Amino acid sequence: MKVRGGKEKGKRFGLSFATALLHFISVGRFPIYDDLARKALCRLGSQLPSNMTVDAYLEKFCPLFSSIATECGLTQSIEDLRKLDNALRCYGADKFPISEIAEPQAS
């Protein structure tokens, strides 16, 4: 793979790919950490390291993910953890911008 300056650089096996692979191999027990999850957590005010490592993923992100699940009234079941994982992905991707959510109508 060629990069700037004509130098060759090998493909990297990054944390995002590794956590996605771990998520599917573990049948959803481990959350996916990628740019969308990072953006969503930043919007929620999280203070995760900007350069996430495997140790930070296991020691900071996974416990934070479990804590968010508990705060949202979710269990640690695979189904509930997948719901949260998908919610973070959507929130990080701007699929559900807060500004477009209507206030509930009084009946």
C-alpha cells in the first residue's frame, strides 16, 4: 500500500478492527470501539484517552460501556448490550441528531 511520499507501508490491524472481530467472536459480549463509538461517547462527555490502547479498551471503555448500560436500565444480556452498541453507533454517526427530536406532545 503506497502512502504520501511514495513510501510503502503495510496494512495495520487496528483496535477498531480488533474490537469488531472480538465482538463477533464473543457473540456480542465485548463492545465495538471505533470512531462512531468514540464520537458518541465524546458527545456524552466521556473522558476516554484520545489514543486508545488495548489496555485502555479493557480497563476504561468496557467498564464505561457496562456502566452506561446499567444507567439506561439495560441488563448485561447479549441482546441489551447489542442495543447499546447499536445506539452508540447511530449517535456517533448522526443518524438521530438531537436537534431533530420533537418534544412529546401533551394530550
